[in-house]
Amino acid sequence: MDYEDVVVTFTTDSKQLADTMAAEVAGTEFTCCAHIEGPVRRVHRWHGRRHSTEQWRVEIEVMPDGASALLDHITVHHGDEIHDLVVSEKVRHLVTSPPPRHF
């Protein structure tokens, strides 16, 4: 079976927020799952100086019809606490049987 999801990825400097966000979205009907990676090292330039911080990356797989609701939730409730919000559409999965969509 072949199916497509949208993947929403962001980083945060708070492990607690990464865990909270994954738990929040895992309870919705439109979210397939959330992955937390970290800590990862972010190296960037800000106001002419190099900075290095420890962050956590959260990757959320969501059904296409739920992506807008997920993005609204993230920006309304956590918009100032996250970095690098990226939306990847039509991520294709190849599986032999349909994955469980609702828990």
C-alpha cells in the first residue's frame, strides 16, 4: 500500500517543550506520530557573532487534511518557543499494510 503524509519539523531549545508538543499532537485524530531527536547542535550567526546552542528537533507526521490544524496549533500555542518550522508535503510511504491512524 502506498500513502502520503505531510511532515512538520521544528526545533526548540527546550526538551520539555519537545516532549509536551509530541504528547499534545499524539492525542489528535489527524496526527500519525511524532519523533523527537536530540540534543542536536545548532550553530548559527546572529548580529555578526557565531552562536552554538543545544536543541531538540521534533518531526510530526500528519495526514494532509490535518496539516493546517496542526500548524495553527503550533503557531498559536508555541509560536515564540520554536525555531525553523518546516513543512514537507507529500512525503511518500511504502508499506505492506495500512498503518494504524487512530489510537
